[in-house]
Amino acid sequence: MGLVIVLNKGRILAESLPLLAKCGIEPSENPNESRKLIFGTTTGEHQLIITRSADVPTYVEHGVADIGITGKDTILEYGSNLDFYELLDLHIGKCRMMTAGPVGVEEPEGVLRVASKFVNIARNYYHSRCRQVSLIKMSGAIEIAPMLGLADCIVDIVDTGNTLKANGLEARETICDISTRVIANRASMKTKYDAVEKFVADLRDVVQA
Ligand code: PRP
């Protein structure tokens, strides 16, 4: 039975496509050379949807897609009351969700101004530490917020640390480790059980190889 698989653009797409290819699932056209957003696959039955990361859990939760491939950051940011299952860690796209602030500058007392794309993750983290925060939602270039006086610190993804360094910031606390995960719609786990099982088993074999 055919599955609809949604992936997000960028690094996750680039790193996931070779894994899917090893499972015999390849898009019928090169997604990097096409403006299409839905692709057939060489299996003749599965379809791939390529979208923005924040929309991957939405597609899976609402059953528009059976399977989603996205980062743990996206899943955590989406919320805790989730109507989908997380089935597999692909061990790619590894990085950390961290707090960071200007080098050598101590965090102020009182309400901390925190800029982030991941305001839910940031809120949960600071609340768990009983720290009062004012969250500033941004959609990119978070690293310049402290320099511009918009925030005292940031919560963002850190991989090599080069972006922090280039913007006069230092990493502080690690909130959690991040990697790419496979999620599945709850209903699909029943109605397409065999196909989902096979898809996950094949991918697990590829990841473990
Ligand atoms: C992420 C993150 C940082 C950067 C960190 O952005 O937001 O800007 O990677 O990587 P580094 O520690 O290796 O410098 P990404 O490239 O995923 O793009 P985005 O800003 O669109 O999220």
C-alpha cells in the first residue's frame, strides 16, 4: 500500500534522500531541480511531499501524510500533546538545542529577554528552571538579536558553533540533543500497518548498517 511521506527542505532532505534511496524509494524527479512540491517515486506507490520543517508534524497529525521525516527540534516545538508516533531516530542531522549569549557578559537578574525561533522549547526550558523570561519570536538570524539589543540571550540550534562565534556569542547550557526522526500518523499505523512497518524496518536496517 502506498505511503505519503513528508520531509522538510534543506539539510534533512539532503541527508534523508540517500537513506530512502537505499530502501528503494527515490523521487521520480530531482527535488532540487524542480519547483514541484509533491513527487511520485520509483516504487510506483509511495509519494514524497517536500515542505517547510514546521509543517511536517501538521501534515502527519492531520493524516495528509502517513509518515514524516523531520528534526527533533521541530517535533518538540510543535507541542507535547501530539497525535502522532515517533518511530525511529535516523541519527543524522545531529546538533544541540542550546542557550547562548554575548561572550563574557553575565545574564541580567530579573526577567530575561530570550530571542528564538523555538519559543515553546525555550519557554519549557526556562519554566523548568523557574526563570522568568520574555520571549521574542524570530524566524531567522537569531544570533544578531543580542548584538542589536533586542534580547539578552538566544535559544537556537548549535552544530559546529561557528555561527555563534561569528556573532560574538558563546554557548551556555544544552537544552537537548537533536537528530532527525521518523514520525507516523496514528490512523496510518492501523490502516497501513504493514506498509509503515516495512518502511520503518527497511530504514532501520539502512541506519544500522
Ligand atoms: C542553524 C541555526 C544556526 C546554525 C548553527 O541554522 O539556526 O544558525 O544552523 O550551525 P553552526 O553551529 O554549525 O554554525 P540553519 O543553517 O539550519 O538555517 P536556519 O537559520 O534557516 O534554521
